Amino acid sequence: MTAETLATEARALRDTGGRMQFAYAWSPNGDDIEVRYVAALPERKDFETWLLRSGSEVPSLAHIWPLLGWYEREMMDLNGIRFAGHPEPHPLVLREGAPSRGNSQDFLKHPPMDGGHHLPIIDAKDIQRLPFGPIRADVVESAEFTFFYVGEHILHYQPRLFFKHRGMETCFNGRLPSDAVVVAERVSGVGTVGHALAFCEAVERAAGCDVPVRARALRVLLAELERLYNHLHYLGHLCGATTLKVGEAQGKLLEERAKQLNARLTGSRFLRSMLAPGGLRRDLAPDKWLGEALEALQKEVIAYVDRLEASESYLDRLITTGPLPKRVAFDQGATGPVERASGLDRDLRRDHPYALYGELPVAVTVLEEGDAYARERVRIAEIEAAFDLCQRVLLRLEPGAIRTDCIAPPLSEGLGWSEGPRGSLFYAVHVGGDGTLARVKIKSPSFSNWRAFPGTVHDSNMMDYAINEASFGLTIAGCDR
């Protein structure tokens, strides 16, 4: 595809109701660079990849699809590509003043240099500037936030992420696909199943293998159990941000009970070491006990939510806080509960089914308000739906194989996806000539939602900031990688 054709196709995708997902670069022969754009076409259950063989400069598509702005900046930093006409041509992953890494992504050997931070020039004596972080209280991940404000009113907010460079994508290189799930599970600990599932789906598409029905059903069960404990943690954390301490304690107690069910079922509170390309590493025996335990937990969760809904001080801090308009959510690539709270009706489980989701009723809750309260209500609805999906899977489980042979041939590639607790998660996998992984690209939901988040902070107030950030349910590990 030529640069001119690419721009034409990008506009047509936007005008016909499609959605650009992400973009990345890689060098199949170690020299020439390919830029890949992954798009969801209207009324299609799969995704289409557009390929542009680039030189050192290609035209930016950020003016057509603003959500591509961060992906293009990432490629500028890590692959040495220049995107002509980019509206924000500043380093994203590297620091100001650090040289581009060319085609290298190995931050383990070559960490980025310290340098200046690109900030707007605001010259007014009444406007104060507050840099906050990167070291923050408790166990919160590292990030620096710069506020420009007058009194309590925030005029401009700019997050600075990418402080911890673990080189996760590079850690896949040279590994056999069958051995690399352990890496995917550790990109973001609270997204163990989502990452592992998207990676396995990508390898399975490269290999052209069919996963047994029992394994596909158990994958749904594991994914929904992960959604449960994440959303329960979210409610507890949100209560803490609003200073509802009893609600925080109760929410985190329910999260703990959900994790204990995970441990009893799999041996891991975070559901690790279960998935493998072709199915599961080992079988599970939920039998009757899991269904009964989930029923008991669901009753406690319903009572907890009822108490939250009756707490006026809690609701008062959420309603109208941090509204994210539908147009901004779409343009900036918001995903998961964040986009659905802003009126965007999308969910990979329903729209692009994987595992056994295509045979199950996936309830998708969409609200229009776009504020912190809407984001909370969407997650509460997803908790209810997760309980229902778990019970449906348990009723459908039948004896059978849990794994099939799955070997991706040399020079093959595949795209995998999952709808994690925070939104859409993608893995693009390229297998080298020796059968080991040559390139793995990760698109995490928090990378998308951090892009959209600043739009809800501008023109807000300092007292609402912590509540607004908590209502997004963001992680930084998925961005830093």
C-alpha cells in the first residue's frame, strides 16, 4: 500500500463507521521497516491489517485518526521513523534529548536518557505549575503529572509515563511460541489471563490450529474470573478515592475472596500458568463447588453495591465528575468500560468473538453520561454479567480434550485479541525463519485510555482529580512494558 492509498483508506474507514485499532513497526529482514495498521472494518468479525513499507519518513495519520498519535510517536522513538505532519512530534517513550534507538527496542541494555519534558509555555503570573511524581504514595505505579492551575481550577494537565522500561516486547524475541506465555502473563499482573489469551490466540491463528471446545469454555471462565476480581478491586479503590473508607475495606475484602476462589481453582490467585497455545496446560475441576461459591459471593456483592448506591456522599463525588464526551472517547481511542460509559457500544467478546464467547450471550452495558458515576455503573453491570457467564460456562462443561498441537510455522504471523477488564487487548505475533518469535507487538487497553484521560482533567478541579483517575481504572505497567 502506498502512502497516498493509506490516507484514502484511513478516511474511508472513518467515514463508513470502522475503527482504527493500533499501529506498529517492525523489520522483517533486519533492514527495511514495515508499518502495520490494524483496523476493524464495519460489520466484520475479523480485523484487517494494512502494510506500508516505509523509508525514513511516512505521512502521519494522526489528523485522520487522533488515537494513532501515540503509536506514531512510539515508532518515532523506537524505530527511527519520522511521521511528517504529526501534530505532536515530541518524544513519548524516550526523554527529550535522548537519541532514537533506530530499530532497537532493547531498553534492558540501553535505557533511555534523562532529559527535559515537553510542556506548553504558559506565561501568566497567576497560573501555578505543580509537578507531581514520579514517586507517589503507597504502591501506586511511577508516573509524573504536571498541573497548570489557578486556585483549585486545573487549566492544563499533562501525564508523563514510561519511567520503567522492562523491554517486555523484546523479551519475547528468540523464544519458542509455546514457551513465551510466561512472558505475556507478566506484562501486567492484573491482566494475566487477558494477555495470555490474546497471545495464545495470535499464535493459534499463525499456526491455523483449532482449540478444543472444553479449553475454549474454560478460557471464558478464567477470563470472567479475572474480570470479577479486577472490578471488585476497582470499586474498593474508587471508594478510597472518595474517602468512603468502609466501602474501600469491603470492596477489597470481596476482591480477596474472589482471588481465593481463583487460587482454589487454579493454584494461582492471579490465574497464572493455565493457558498455552492450543488450549490449556492442564484441566480444571470446578465441579459443583465453584458454582455454589460464586452464588455466595454474588449475594455479598449485590448487598455491597446496594450500600454504595445508598451512600449519598459517595455518589455526590462521582456524578458529573470527569465527563468524557463520546466524540473525544472515539477520537482518542478510549476502550472498555471507559468508552462504553461514554456511549460507544463496542466489546470484542460480542463484536469479534473468540474462545467460546460466540456461543454465549454477552451483555454489554452502554451509558451516555461519560462521567465517573457512569464508569462505575458500567463496571457494576459487568460484574453481574461476569457472574452470569461463569455459571453458564459451568453448565456447559463436558469432558473432552483441553489441548491440541499448535506449532506456528516459520515466517508465519497472527493477530490475537481479548476484551480484558480495562478494554481491548491485542497481540501481533511474527515468527522468524527458525520458528522462534521475531516480533511481538502488544496493544494494551491502558495505553489507549491514558491517551483519552487528560481530556477529562482539563477545566476540572484539584479536589476531583484523584476520584477521576480512580474512575478510569488505569494501570501504568501496560504502557511502560
